[in-house]
Amino acid sequence: MALPTLINTRSPLATPTAQRARLESLPLARTFEEALGDAGLAGLTRASVRVLQINLGKRCNQACHHCHVDAGPDRTEVMPDAIVEAVLAALERSTIPTLDITGGAPELHPRFRDLVSRAKAMGRHVMDRCNLTITTLPSYADLPEFMAAHRVEIVASLPSYAAAQTDRQRGEGVFESSIEALRRLNALGYGREGTGLPLNLVTNPVGAFLPASQAALERDWKRELKRRHGIEFNRLFTITNMPISRYLDWLEHTGNLETYMQKLVQAFNPATVEGLMCRDTISVGWDGRLFDCDFNQMLDLPVDPRGPRSVADLLMTPTRLVHPVVTGPHCFGCTAGAGSSCGGATIREA
């Protein structure tokens, strides 16, 4: 059974405003800006834009316990056609090399394939953030072949290489469906050396703690998925659970919120800052507004007003994207330990 979304259960933390207020009410040892200053770092500024990340909406065929988007089958927000066209026009006018497509389950959007095809025709690298199970639904069964034909990089979320842990976080039967999807992708060449079809997996911790070593986990995952299921993949990305939406709600209900946030503050690592995704990514919401990252998008923290505010503005000023990054207490999640971004740890181990 799908987990009801916060907005439909009328949770006190259903709105971004309530989430921001709760985070700001915590008695943390220092603010994120103070942590940067204590490390001799100025406020965050975008260095360049190499990734245009678009969120096609909050509709999803799953409803995971840790979801920072509060996505699910009962969400109706999807990017309108006019915004899709504006995104494609902005991409064509820019020199941004990568289009990163996310959701919800982005493949549910009726323009998903058109977006991929047209971005590839522009010569851009395209990434799809896939939950795997979408490819096992009858109406989407040919998605793996479509993505292989367009040489789309797949970044697939999977909580664990163990069935019980995955199903506990995502619902009964999700692990089996995910393994089925991974086998199909492998059969097409995804995740195999030399094919040019990258298949990267993403995992989040299931509790109130930081991810373990990404390099060590990747070795474990490659060994176990190969041994147990004959599955291969290229890289494993570990992402720290962000205190946003359903994970924030879980932290609050289990009494872990203040302890977890203090843990993130104490684990602040200035060496992670250089590799933060907000340094080279701009995030477009389903409604066309611009954000410094996907997490700011979910907390409704738009970009600095000195830069373009929407994808329509971006069309008129495609180069005015280097501006201060909007930050908050949640940013400690990306700078704790080895760091966290859409591409995993920001400090890469040998």
C-alpha cells in the first residue's frame, strides 16, 4: 500500500513554510552561514552552470518513506506544456551541457520522451532519475529500449541490495520489481563497461545517521548484486537524507529531529563545499521557477532576486546565473561528512 503523502494527510509539516519554520526553530550550535565563516569561506556562489535540472512534477508510482519531494500517486502537480517548451528553448540558447530530469517519477510526464529526444538532438547529455519500478508497468515497458536508443544516463534509486530493507522503505514487492528492471537494463548494455550506457545507483540511509563510505559501499554493492542477482552497474551514489518533507516528518515523530540536525552541524566539513551541486546546477521547478538546488525547490526557497527567477527570465538572460546561493539549516545535510549531492559524496575517495 502506498504511503499517503503529507499534503493529503494534512500533516502540520505538509507545507514548505511549516518545514522552514520548524528547521529554523531548532537550537543549533551555529547557522550554516556561521559555519562557512568559521571555516574562512565566503557565502556560497554559483561558479558556473553545467547542469540544468528540471523537476517534471510530483506524480510518482511510489510513495517512499524518506521522499523529500512528498511525491506519490495522489499528487497532481506536473510541468505544463508551455514550461516544457520554455525549458527546451532555454537549453538551446545556452551552452549548458547536461539536462538532468527528475520528479516524482519523471517518466510519467507525457512530454518525457519528447524532452529526451529534443535535448539529445541538441547534443546535450541527458540524465534520467529513475525509480526502476516505473519500467515494469505495462504502459512504460519499452522505456529501457527508448533510453538505450537515446543513450540516456540512468541514475536509479535503490535503498539497499537486500529485499527486506528496500521493501520496508518503499513498499512490498518493490525490491523484486527493481531487480527485474535492473536485469532488463543490463541486457541492453546498461552498467556494463565499454557500452557507453551508464547505470548509476543511488542509496540513502534508512535511519537518522550519515551514509557510510561511498567507495566502501560501492564495493559491497557491486559484489553483492553480482553474486545474488547477476547485476552490474557503474557507480553508487550515497546521499544524506535531507530534513525535508516526509523525512523531516519521520524525524519529528520519532524524536530524532534535534539530535539528527546537531549531528549534521557537528559533521560540517568545509572540504565538501567546492563540490556542492549548487555550485554548477540550476534547478527548474514544475511551475517554471528557478532554484539553486532540488532541496531549495522543495522548501520553496527561490534563487537570489538579482538573477533570473523563472525559466522565462532565463530565456532573456541565459548567462546571468552566477549569483549568491540561498542557504538554510538544511544545507548542513550536503556538507556533513564526505558531503552529499545529486552525484553522491562531494569528496571522492580513492
